[in-house]
Amino acid sequence: MSAVAISANNERDAGVVEEICGYLTEEPPRSYFLFAGAGSGKTRTLVEVLRRMTGVVEHESGGRLARRLRIYGRSIRVVTYTKNAVAVINGRLGDNDLIGVSTIHAFCWELISGFNDDIREALVAIKQAQLEKETAEAAARPRGITAAKQRDLDEIKADIEAFKLIDVFIYNPDRETHGAGALAHKHVLDATAWLLQNRSTLQTILKDRHPIILIDESQDTMKGILDALMSFAEPRGAGLTLGLLGDHRQRIYTDGHSDLPSLVPVSWATPELQMNHRSQRRIVTLINRIWEAEIEGRTQPASGIQQHPRTEKAGGVVRLFVGDTSLSPKDKVVGERWCADQMRQASGSDAWGQGQYQLLALEHKLVATRGSFLDAYSSMVLIDPNSAAPTGSGENKGPTAVQVLLNELAQLEACVGADGAIDELMATEVFRCFGCLENMPENEAERAKRSDEMRQAIFAFAAASKNPEATVEQVLTPILGANLFEVDHRLSEAFADKSPAPPVPARGEEESKTDRIRRGWCGLFATQWSQLQKYRTYLAGNSVLATHQVVKGSEFLHVMVVMDDKVAGGNKFSYDKIFGGVQLGKSDRENLEKGKETTIDRTLRLLYVTCSRAQESLALVLWSSDPVAALNRITESDWFSEHEFVVIQHPVASLN
């Protein structure tokens, strides 16, 4: 193929930047939805549009827009999904006073910050609506409002009364905020959505500040906020122009609309990016077939364009390995190593043999099992299910009540050498960093006594943290006994409570929030300290293990996707149903009849997301309840050629 032909094929999206510039500079400007598939160069396209709209790159109509924005003190607002994405866009744009780039949380807080009376009214209204909804639903059940449910309803009432007493609300989108009036990330989104819908003044402020708003990853943007903004952009010329960028095939959070393209007004423009610059041809072909697949149980339309790989990326290796999910977790890990060795042979890349590939799992429980920190993770989920796991947005830092375990004690532990010796200079710096030396006694004798008390506690902490069998309770005991750090009252109260953990509720039995949290604390204190170290690494995004949520927007040369429904738990996703190892359940068939989203729909999107992370080679490892049935389904499909699917030999036998 000639160089001209290669260039032409690779530049099929070359006109999209100018196309979007035209929409934003028309009179009046035109809102649009940009369909941008995996690896399509969405960020590059966004940046190039912004450079033209703000006069960085010479552009006649863009220059006029830039002058108008500057005259009226306005700016274009870009809302993206992660802090990393903010940094990337800002880095490519450089210093540009006509563009503000932020996460959705920072954007929302900027809008409502300081409007304390309005925030209070919004939060009370939201909680009141939740109370009424849950009360009605519980009353309609055969057992009515149970004692456990009533405790939950009482907690909602207590939240309402607590919000009423707050004078000033505080929040920081970049770190956890503590104390009276501190808002969680979800509170900020909920309050902003409510205020945008119910306060015309805020609508006016928004339009006056940012007449153009471009939203990245719009398929996962909270429904309430997106609905409000879309309504303000209608009719055309209403004062707000929206540009939505995204790929509904990559929606992985329930906050977003299930089928955003169908909600885009007919008057909006719908440009498309057809290229996949990331992956080799074989991988692009696979993700196209995954999305187009006609599978029993699917209700979501196969809308969206086929992607095209770059002409020079004509290779790529894909393998599907199928094994029996009844094997032990240990044998499965060995089996996955065998699969990696098979990938090394098939791809010719030593990266597979050296563990230099990204392992993706269905959900956090599976990652926690593979990573040997299941007890720590499970306890955190019970304490606070909304912040126990990392997310692609980077907002979750772990439950606020346990931050001393994840921050202060992590840094103090770094002062302990392999031999258990303490670097006292480093330890002193840790205490100074967290303000623990500010209240040292003035009296010399008392000061010496306090210093000795702290030193003894540090030695005890060091000894416990180096003991591989030590529990979180044993490591915490000297810390709390000497009051080395400021600790959340919920942790100290739970630690002081020596009552046994409430029993695990039977299947179908309701559990109060109080009992759930108490079980979480008891489980955490009994967990080995070494698990908490691994949990911190995972939460920070530094583990070689990850879920599809955490790697949203990322790419890796080599990817292994581990699909093990049995270990993952839950019933929202099932790779085994996709590949035929398990049949559709009753709820799936009911949802199918009603046209509602099914397990098949959700899992197809996850499979699309995980497969599209790979650049050069991709291994899919399916641990199936019925490997024979799964292999029959795979054979009948057109996803893989005959040599691309392999039965996993018994791992122990195969590696001996």
C-alpha cells in the first residue's frame, strides 16, 4: 500500500475538528454530541478545538469568539472525569485564560460554594424525598416496615435534622474534608443538580460565566446534572451551548443515562470519530464484534459506528482461555500464570513472562481475592460501601473514619526499617506534618514524660507492624493508647466497644445500617495488618491488579482480563452468561420482556471496555461453571478463530 493510501486511511477523522469549530461559532452556536470510541483521539480533538476557539491557533471565527469571551469576562468550561485528565488537557493547552478545566465535582462546587442556605435547602429536600420514597416502598412490602428498616428511616430523619443545623458547608474536591458541615462528593453533585433545576438565579450565573460547556465522558455524567444542562441549552440560542463527548458503549456507572445518544435532541449535531489509534487490528476487530453481537438477553441497541485501526497496526494477538471455576483460588492463580506463558509464546513478547501486563477483573471483590486483601476490603465495604474502592475519577480515598490507617499510620510505618529499627528523624517529621507536636507540654518534666510515652508507643507500633500475623487491632492499640494522632471519633468509639459483632443476616433478611457498620469495624480490627498495606496500594491505584472502573481511559500494551463470576459475587454482571456457561435468570427474562437493561447489557459494556484497553495483545481468561457449554457457544460465535480459544489444562499438572 502506498504512503498516500496509508495517510488517507489514517486521516479519516481529519475534518472533525473544523466541523466542531463550525458548530461553536455559528450564529447562534449549535450544541453537539461527539461520538468518540475507545482510542479515537478524543482528547486531542478536544484540545485542537479549544486552541482554535481561543485564538491560540489562527482561526477567523474562533478569533472572533475569543474576543467576545474576553470582552464580557466569560470562558469556555471543560468538565472531564478525572484529575489526570484535567492535568493532561491543561498541559496540552498551556496558559489559557479563556478556558477552565475541572472535574465534575470541582465544577459543581464552584457553582454552589458559599450559597449555604440554598445548599441546606437542597440537601434537606433530597433527603426528604428519599425518606418518603423508602417509607412508601417499605410499607408496600408484605412484611411492611420492619425494625431494621425503621432504624434506617430514623437515620435519614437524623440526617435531615443535622443538615438543618449546619450554618456553613465545606468541601474540597481534591481531598477528604472533615468536621461540621463537611460534604461528601455525592452531596455536592446531588445539591448542584437540585439547585440547577430549582434556582433560576444559578442558571443565570452559569450561562453568564460559561456560555459554552464541553463535557467529557458524558455517558457517565450524573443524570440530574446532565438533564439540567441539556434543558438550558434548548432552544438553540438560549444562552448555553453544550458539547457532549463520549461513548455509550463505555458506560460503566449507573449515574449516567443508559442510552444517551437517544436523548440527544434532533437539532443537535452528531459528529463522529471513526478511528482507533490505540489498538492493533485484531483487537479492534474483536471489540467491533463484541458490540455488534446478537446475544439472547440483550436489549441495548447496537448503535454506534464501527472503528477502524490505523493502517500500520495490522497485527495483534488475542486468546480466550477457558477453565473450570470450581478450582481453588490458588489453582486459578497458577492457571492464569500458565495463560500468561501461553501468551508469551503466541505474541513473542517477554513481557508476558515477566509479569509486565495489566490484569483486569470484573469487580473489586475479585481483585481483593487475587491480591490477598479480601478481609480488609470486605470490612471497608461494610463501614462505607460508597468509598471503599478506587474509582476511575480518583475521588475515593477510602472511608473517612479510617483515614488515620490509610495516611498517618502508612507514613509512620515507612519510618520502620526491615529490621524493625525506627528512623526517629523521619518519624518526627511525620508527627510534625500532621500537627501532633503542636500541643507538647511546656513544662520540661512533663514534656520529657510525653516524649518518652510517644517513643514507647512508636516502638510498640513498629514491633506489631512487622509481625506478619499482627491484626489491625494489635497495631492500633499503642497508637490509640498514647494518642499519637488525631483519630476520627467513629474509629475510637468502635475500638472501645468490645461487644461481639452482630450476626451476618440470613438470606433475604434485612440488616440495619448500624449493625452493618459494627460488623465492618469488628472485621477490620480482626484483619491482618499486612492486608491493609495491600489495600492501601490498591486504593492508591498502584497495584498491578485493577477493575474496569479504575482503568477507565487508560491503555496498556498487554492486558489479561480475568472473568470469574463465582469469586466476584453479585448478580449485576456475568461473563459466564455472555459466553454460555450459565443460562439467563428469571430477572433477566423479566427485564428482557419489559425492554429493561439486563445482565447481558451491562456485561457486554464491561467486556468492550476491558478489551479496548489493550494495544498489542489481549488474553481473556474465563473461569466457567460449565466449560463445555461455554466452548460450544464460543465455537459458534464469530468472535474468535479456532486457534484463538484454549482449554486451560489443570494448572498443577500443566506446570509440573
